[in-house]
Amino acid sequence: MKVRRSARPLRWVAVREVRAEVPLLVCLAVLVALLTAVAAAGPGVLDRLAGRALASRLEQEQQVEPGILFSARFEPADSADADAWASDLAEDLLPVTEVIANAAPDDLDGGLVHDSTRVELPLLRTVAGTGTGTGTGTGTGAGEVGLGLVYASDAPGRGAYVEGRPPAGSGKRVEIAVSTRTRDALKLRLGQELPLSPGALENVQATAVVVGFFTADGAGTKSGDAEGAEAKGAGAAGEDRLWHEVPLLAGPSRFPPRSAAGLDWEARALVAPGTVTALQAQAGAVLTVTWGMRLDLDARTAARFAGERGQGELQRLLVRYPDDARSVFCGDIADFGGMFCEIGPHPASTLQHSTHLPDALTDFGRQWRQGRVVISFALASLLVVGLLAAAVTALLAVRRSLDAHRLQRARGASATGLALARAVHTAPAVLLGLVAGIAAARSLPGPSPAYGQALLVAGLVWLLLPALTWHALRDRSARTGDGSAPFAAGRRLAVEAVVLLLAAAGVVALRTRGTAAEAGPDPLLAAVPALLGLATVALLVRCYPLPVRILARFSARRRGVVALIALSRAAKEAPARALALLVLVVTLAGAVFGGFVAGTLAEGRREAAGWQVGADASYLGAHRSPAVAERLAQVRGVRETVSVRQLRVDPTSATSGSRYGIASLVGIDGARLRAAAPQSPAARALDAAGLTGPRPGTDIRVLATGARSGDRLTITLHGRKMPLRVTGPLPDDVLQDPALGPLRGTTPSRERLLLADNRDLTAIGAGDFEGSSLLLYGPHLDVQTLRSLVPRAGHDTAVGELRIRSEEQADAAADGMISVLRAAHTTCTALAVLLALLALVLELLLSAEARGRTTAYLRTLGLGGRATTGLHLLQLLPMVVAAVAGGTALGLTLPALLGPALDLREFTGGPAAPTPHPDLLLTAALGAGLGMLVVVAVGVETWIGRRRGLGAVLRLGRNGD
């Protein structure tokens, strides 16, 4: 009778083999899915991040005024004065508004929208508090007021009024509405009548009636007229834009006593469009209407224009658009000051325009090129760490199946056949991961994924296990160590030399060529993190065993063998830890580099904002508007003012007649600056040279760059020669003084600088200076009053420019590009840390068997549980310390290594490169986290070792140690 062999044991063997392969297949599928998703979505993610940064930059640039401003002058209508009240200016302006809006390029996908239409009348004079109201009696007398009337399509609607109503569009009287702050300051009442007399707007005699008080806090709805309906599209974020552009609508400004203007207050009030045309007809004045167009791009359109080519296309569209709007409005008529066009019944000039968007796009493009370096470096580091994690996974799989493969090799199987079998077994998992990664990339909005990159990454991960399997089985001498040690050492030296040369060549090439301008992967930039990581690991593996061996020798003199054995094995196994070191070094370097860049940019923007302002606030153009400068100096909270002036000069030597060179002669109120900012280098230099004291003689005393004490120079101004006497060289730190920042940042840069005290420059007229700034010092400036005197909107340059440190620093902190860089690098760092933790755990599992045998040997000799834990910890500690030191050092030196490829000054501005500010908290957290991981791994390994018998570890015939 034939006995049939049961198939159950064979089935159990097959099931056991499949179950043993499941963790490997799952790990490979997850790694392939993650890496292919990153590789496929990387270019699209860069485009979307660029779009987010561009949209944020456009929003920030248009906070204080629309990006494109059109204006046209118009005369009174050709009708009798009796019909002036019947004219509806809002209806007359609506067709022009539609023409301007419809001329927007179609390629912008509706991103260029109408923001507002405004007409401002010149100042009229009135006396607040003396008129009579409906049963309210006589006011308290706030004094003479300069009142400007404004029609704005984006004026607040009825919901913003706390009392009364908006000015009516019909009726034959001047109705005005003011803010609650204006009401309180001028002591106005609802229904009060204010007599209007000529001021800057002549030939006007009328009476204004206060019909409403609104809040200027940005709340409320827009007006409901035809123009206001379009203005609602600007959204809630733009509701308070009117108060920024016309701050006197939000609150009045007080004149200093005995002002030359003869006024006590200056304020603005809202009026109906019919009031504008009626007063214009009465005065016979030419008024100016301004249309604001806002560039508000959605995410998809912004991403399309964020690249190098897209920015050029957007620049061309913005340059062509004003000409198209002007041509549609009034034909191709050159502007010679004539009224050849029409706005309803009003003769009008052709359209004029102003915009700062092209300059903003140029700055954005220059900065985004540097931003792409940071983000691309983070993506490249993430891919490198992922591939290393896949390599560790493959090594662990090879180690666990090595005995079975050796047995198959002994039975005649070839190394190539076994490698191909491993490739076939892992192909389904890799294919599943590839499909999942591509699906994840396709689910993201934006352009189609980069399928080629995904296939390349998936192929690399797939081929790692077969390649390592073939390498482990190709020659028995490689496994038994029969090779010659000198030849092995020579090969190692050759490999290390090649790695160092490749890393140096990659850095030099990147510094020389820079990064690829077009969107998409940059192979050189992707290779540099891996090359630098390999170079760092090569140096670490050579260097860190030396101090470990020294510590081992010292520990040999003490009682106990734990430290000696652990440190000796750590030094001996340093080359075997190269892969784990590489994972940790690349991860830590990328994280430290990202924190370093983010911290440097944040602090650099704050420092640059301080340089651009120069003080707590500064007023540029003070020599053109001395009355405004006087009023700014008397605002509440201003503790000290310092005048800084600059003149372009071409000095010659008074002795030899040789030219000194084109220079900037800067005058400062030295004594006042010393009192306001004692740490100012310019103030200290002037005081040390004695230039703040009495002036002996008529020479202008200066500190000069490139000159010696006692040199005499001569400058010529309007045919009159002025002598200059150099009292000493100009210290280098004066060039970085923030007090000089406002002027040096807005005037042509010159290599030579002459510094003098303003008391020596009294012979030079105020109109001769090319620039001037009034520095305002005070810890608690009244920003609202300052802005009521000088609006932040930049289209009226005749008033000058007021910069306030708190506003500039707030803008720097809210820069969307910095936020994008932080978010991208934080995400990449988080994923890289997770992959690094996975790789480290797998590496610990890979070397756990050798440590377990060593521990088992020592346990047979009486080693206790605490000593076993200490042995494991000391054996891994040198590698962790080396990884933290190497990764941190590489991350901190990367900005210097990249050089011109990463110029952080493009982000910050300022007189010099920003001061480095590494993120010490992030670095400490990463190092501490790595240490905690090792401690936990040691604890788990010790616990497992206690539960495992010695026979499970000590086996005859094994030489893996």
C-alpha cells in the first residue's frame, strides 16, 4: 500500500514564506508610493507654491492702493448752472469704467477688476461749531477747518452709519457725511450747517449740511450706486482701503498753532456725485477722476504667471493694457493737455496711468529664483532620504533571506537567477506603490504629474533589492572575507576620494552656473544634497572612531568592561554605520538648513525694515514740504526729530586740483541724533571728530571715505566754490547706520561718502539737496495722526513719503513668500524625519543580531540587565553624536557653500547680507528627538533580549559577527 504524503506541511511552509515577505512588500509599497508622489507632484507643487507667493505679493503690494491707477481731468459740463444739479456724475462715469474694465487682457482670466472710482475736490474753508442745526443750538467753536469733499464709489453703505444716512444723490444742497472721529474732534451735530467759502477751490459760496456719521473701522457694506455695485467685488479685505488711501476721511488732522495756512483743522467728507458737478460748475474748476484697477489672480492663474516665462508674459500684458484702455476710451490721441475726450457731457482729457506692479513683479521674480533653490533643496533632500530608507529596507531583506539564498546557491542556483526572482516577487508591490503615488499626484490641482520622474524613482527603488541580492551572492569570498585587506583599504580610499571630488565639483558647478531658471527638476541641485551628505559621512567615518578609541583606552583603566567593549565595537563598526549616518546627516542637514534660512529671512526682513525707515518713523522729501514736516514733528509721541540731507558733489583737491570722485555729501543733526540714538555710528563718529561743536572758520568739516585727515577739498555750487576740510576718515560702520538708510535707499548709490553736521551746511539752500529725510523718534508714536498727514498710498509723491517702522515690520512679517518657504520646508522636513526614523529603526534591526550575540556572550559571563542596557546605549551613542554634529555643521554651512546660487539679500534688502540666525530650537529638538529614539530602541532591544533565551542567539557555525 502506497503512503500518500500530506500536503499540509508544504502549504504551511508556503504560507510562512509569504507571511515573512508581507512586511517587506508593504514597506516597499509605502516607500514607492511616497517617493513617486513627491517626484511626480514636485514640479506642480513648485508652480502652485510660486502662484501662492505671487498672489500674496500682489495682495501685499495693493494694500494701500490699487495696482493700476487711471486718471482723467474733466471740465464742467456745457450746460447752464441751473442744470448742474441734474447731472449724475456716477452715471457719466459708468461707461468709462466699463471701457477700462473691458480692456483688461483676456489672458488674465478676469483677474484685473475695477476697485474704485473717486473724485476729490480741492480744499474749502469752513468754521466748525458755529452753524445752526435743526433744534440743536450753537456749537462750541472748533475753529477754522480746511474741508475737502470726496466722491468715492467704494464709500461705506448705510450699514456703516451710526447716525443719519449717506449723502443723497439728488436735491439742490450740499450734503456731507463725516466719520465719528471727525464728528467728535470738530464737535459736529447731525443736521448742522457749515458755511463753505473759497479755499484752494475758488469762487464757491455754499452751505453744507451734515446728514450722517459713519464708522471708519472697515465694517459696513459698500454703497449701492452703479459704481459701488462693482466695488463690492473687492471683498471684505478691501473695505477699509478707502481709509488708508484717504486717511483724513477716517479722522481730521490738527494744524500747529499759528500755522501759515491759517487753519486749525484739516478734514475730508463724503459727498454725492451730484454735489461734485454742482460745485465744479460754480467754481468753473477742472477736476480729476481716478479709477483704481486691482490685479487679483486666482490660484491657477497666479501659478501660470509665477514662472520665469509667465512673469515675462504678465509684464507684457500689464504694459500693453493701459495703451489698450486709452485707445478704446478716446482713440489714439496724444496727450498735449487738451480736452479732446468726453465723460458724459464733460469735456475730458485722455487717460493717464500709473502702476508699480511691473517693479513688484521684477522684485518677485528675483526673489522667487532664490526661493526655488530652498524648496528644491528640500525636495531633493526628501527624495535622497527616501531612497536611503529604501536601501536600508532592501539590506534588511537581504540579510534575513541570506541563509536560504546561500542554501539555494549551494544547490546550484545562480546569483542572477535569485536576484531576478526577488525582482519578480517585489514587482507587484512596487507597481501598486507607483499607481498609488501617481494617483495621489493626480489628485492635486494644477498641471499633470511628471510621470517620467515617478517611473525613474520607482525603478530605482525596485532595482535596489535585486542588485543588493546579486551583490551578496555573486562571490563567496566577498561573504567570507577572503579578500586582501590592503586592496580593500585601497578601494575604500579611492571611493572616498571620488565622493569628495564629486561633492566639490557639484558645489563649484552650482555656484558657477546657479540653478535652472525654468520650472521643473534641476539634476545638479538634486544631486548636491546626496553628494554633500556622502562627503560628510566619509569624513565622519574617518574621524569619529579616533576619539572613540581614545575613550576606550581611558575606560580600560577603570573597573568594568561595558564601556571598553561598547566603545571598542563602536569604533570598529564605524564603516558599517555609514548608511545610517548618511540618512541622519542628510535629514539633519536639510532640517537645519531650512530653519537657518527661515530664521535668517525673518530677522533679515526686520533688520532691513529698520534700515529703510531709519528711526521709529521717517519722512522722505522733507525739503519739498516743510509745512508737513513741521506738523509731523508736533504729532503726539514724537520725542525727537533729526534732519538728514544729501547732496551730490564732485570735489576736487584744493592743493593738486585732482578729482576726488563723485560723492554724496550727507548732513546730519549730529547732536540731536546722539541724543535720540546714542548707539548710532554716524552720531558717534561726528561727536568723536568734534564736528558737533562750534564751527571755526568757514570750511565745511567732513569725514570722508578714501581721504586722510587734513586733506582739503573744494566743491562748486551755482558757480560758488565752497571749501571742505577732512577731519578724519569715515568709519566703515557708518555706512551701515540705519539713520542713513532712507536716503541711501532712495538715491543713486555712490562709492564715496562725505559726512558733515547740518550746522556746517547752512550756506547750501534747501532746494539744492537731492534728497532729505526727517527722522522721528518716539516709543509710542500716534500712527493714526501721522497717517492722516501723509497717506500711505504712493500715487501722490508731491506730499512725500512717510515710513513707519511698525508698519514696515508688519509687512515684512506678513510676506507670503516667507510663509510659502516655511510651509514647504516644514512639510519636506517632517516627511524626511519620518523616513529617517524608519531607516534608523530598520538599521537598528539590521545590526540587532550582532549586538544580541555580543550581549549573549557577556550574559554567560554574568553581565546584568543594567549593564546590558548601558552596553547597547554606549555602542550607539558615538554614531548619534557624529550624526548630530555632522548634520548640523553641514546644514549651517550650506548657505555659504551654495554662494551665489542662494543670495538671501534678495529677500531682505538692506545695506548688506542679513545676519545669520540659525533656528537653535529646531536643531536642539531634532538632536533630542534622535537621542530619545535611540534610548527607546535600546530599551526595547534590552527587553526583547531578556525574554529571549541564550540558545536563540548563540548558534554554532555562525560567523556573522
